[in-house]
Amino acid sequence: DVRLKAWTNDPGASQPPDENRLAAAVATRLGMAHEIVRAEPAPFLHPDDTRLATPEPLDEPGWSAWLRQLGRISLCAPVLMIGEDGDALFRPPGLLTMLRGWPAHDVFRRVVTYTVSHRRYPHLGIWLRRRLRAPFGLRDDRVPRWIQRDALARAGSNEPPREKPHAGRPDAVRYLADPVWQSVLEAAQPAYTGVPLEMVWPFLDVRLIEFVFSIPPVPWCQRKELVRRAFRGELPDEVLTRGKKPLVGFFEEQAARWRAAPHPPVTAFGDAVREFVDTRNVAHTLETGSVEEILAVRRAFVLDQWLRRVERSSTVRSTPGG
């Protein structure tokens, strides 16, 4: 007899006010126990604690709180199912892509039927109007200013080679194949976390991906229509008809807190990190950077902390009798 328990993370004021209530309603309808975990404010840097040491620099502000939560979950179950990333899986293609893969009459019939039944247009990828409104010019350099340019030169091109877009689901494949997944999945392994808990992502199951890619994008991939239909009668109507509500102000609040919090002065950076980081631009970014730049510049401090830990470990191993 397998019993399931649901866990909901509550990040605070940035979360929609009805989120916890609806999560509890879903758990009750499905007969699952339910627990809400209040998020802890993520520190700018983790304490230099060997229990938090990772095999490579880890850009995860909430890592210590996440490990504690995994430890609690492991006392209840050996497996944790995580609900990401349905947004990527059900990312619908545009009209031109659909016309290349499906008969035109079938595509237009589905578009009209969906528009009439849902009183909204499906995603058609009509990007020309937005493209014409955008200013002409080169794309902004995505490489942070605080990365040493000679380090970039040694690393080669800062942009990975672009592969040919997927014929039927170019946007979905682009999101599902993003390199960030390597960091997410590697950091979920018990050998990485030190917690005897296996984490699985049902929405990343290859069999499910192949199935979703084989069905018509209209209506099934519009606002996760397939999932909404599948759970009719199983979940509250309020949940099935609810639109997507993202967090509001979460990263802005985090960046403001980090900017105001005490953090190591850039003059205290070790010699090893200066090979990769321009400390002057780190200080400037902390003072004047945007939200995205503030969140990214933390990586310079994480790298410095990690390199110092590696140096201490190497010194201990090389010391006679150590």
C-alpha cells in the first residue's frame, strides 16, 4: 500500500494568496497528506560549513534550507516526485510550425474550434508585430562585466553552437534541452545532497515527452489543456480553470535584501578567483546593477568561497602527517 504526501513551498508575500488553499484542496481531493513549508530567506552566502560543500560551485542560494527539507522528506518516503517542467513540455509551436507538420485544413479547424470554445485565441507565434516594434541593433552582451575578458578568451566562444530547431516543437525542445537541467539533475543525486532520497521528474519522462510531441498542439498544449482535461472530476474546478499565476516580486525582494546585507568586501577576494573575476566590476554591480545582475554577481562570491575550500583541502592533503 503506497501512501503519498504532498509538499508545498511557500515563498511568502510574492506567492499568490490562494496558492496554499488550492494546494490543500488538491491534496484533500486526491487523499494525500499535505504539508506547507515556509521558505527561509536565502543568505547571500552559505556558511563555510563542510556539510554544505559541493563538488563544484553551486549557484543555489536556498541550498542549506533545501537540504534540511530533503532530510525531512526522506524520513517519510524514499522517492520525491517534482512537478517541473510542465511549462516547457507543453510549450506550443507557432502557426507556421504547425502548418509544416499538420494538414492546413486540420490546423485551421482546430484553431477556430479552440477560439470559439475557449473564447480566446490559441498560441500562434505571431511574432512579426513584436519584432517590428523592437529597436534594431545588436543584442546586448550576456556576459557579465565582472568576468575577466582574458578568461573568456581562454574559454573560447561564450555562446554554444546553435543546433537546428526541432521540426515540430522548437520552443519546447529548446527549454527542455537547456544546459541548466544538467546542474539541476546532478545536484539532485543522493551522492550530491548526502540525503537518501531519490528525486524524479515525471514531466521529463521520455515516454511522456514523445506522447505530447505526437498529439496536435491545438487544443492539447494550450495552457496545459491535456492535463486540465485529464483531471476533470478529479480536481476542484477552481484549480482546473485557474490561469497561471507566477511569483510577483520574489527576485526583486531577494536582490534588495542581498544588496543591503553585509557581504565580504571585494578586497578580500582570494588570488585564485581574481584570475576569473574583475573585482572592481563586482563592487560596481552590487551598488548599481539591475535585479538580474545582482542575482548573477553572487556567483563571484560563491566561486571565491569554493576555490578557498579547494585550496584548504589541497593543503591538508599535501601536509606531511595531515
